Amino acid sequence: MRLIHKGQKGFTLIELVIVIGLTGIITAGITLTIFQVFNMDTRTRNDMIAVYQVRQAGKLVSEDVLEAQCVNVPVSSDFPLTLNWTDPATGNKHGVIYTLANKILWREHYVGSTLNSTTKVAEYISQTSITPAQTECVPNVSALTFTVTATVGEQSETRVYQVNPRTGS
């Protein structure tokens, strides 16, 4: 059996267990912080995507409603939304039809009866409503309220746009 002398250097078993335990606690804390940062980054990114999609949908629909001389909204207060106007400079008749399919808002632009372009307006659109519902083309609508919701992951954004078309349009 070996005797321990007073001048001998080294760590006791208790000291090693304490150091290993503290290292484990510090490592767990750092790991948890890193996971929280990544989780917060994902939530923030999803929220920003939802806000952007709602803004994009509201912007384009509002611009077209301002231009429209005729608004047609189905009784369901949903899509398709049909807008028509005549360009005063050229006399060309324009039509825009907004449709919602598979959480994507689409915009079809017609000049006369010819399809001019089809554009993806926004993605992740989970809910919309348009009021007032007009079963027939109604000229000079006093106001149109467009509510749109985008959901990305668990983050959701809803905006309400009220558009008052130009007088005499």
C-alpha cells in the first residue's frame, strides 16, 4: 500500500466529479442558448415572410381596385375577384382576375379578351375575404374591404385593406 505524503500534488476524486458536473452544466446552458437563438431566428423569418406576403397581396389588389371602373365579387365574399376598366389614354379595356389556389394568390391580366400576363402575387395565403359582395359588375363601388391572412409555420399575419376608388372612375 502506498502512503500519500503531504507534499504530493493532484486532484481528488471529489474535485474531478465537481469539475465534470460544472462542465456539463455550462455545456448544457450554451447548447440551450444556441437552440433558442436558432428557434427565434426561424420564428422571426416566418413572421417576416407572412408580413411580406400580406403586404404584397394588399398592395396589388389595392392598386387594381383604384384603377377599376367595375368590381365583381362573388356572393361568398371570396375569390375570384374580377376588376375591369378602360384605359382613358388608349381606350383599351383591361380586366384583372384574382384567384386563390393552393394558398397562392394569382393575378391574371387581360387586355381586351387576350391574356396579357399571369402573376403569382403572394404565397402562404390561408384566409381572405372581400366585402361588399357584388354578384354583378357594379360601377363606382364606394369602398372595398379586403382582408388577407398569411400563415408561415406557426406565424400568422392578418391585414385589412379598405380601398376607396377614385370618384368618377
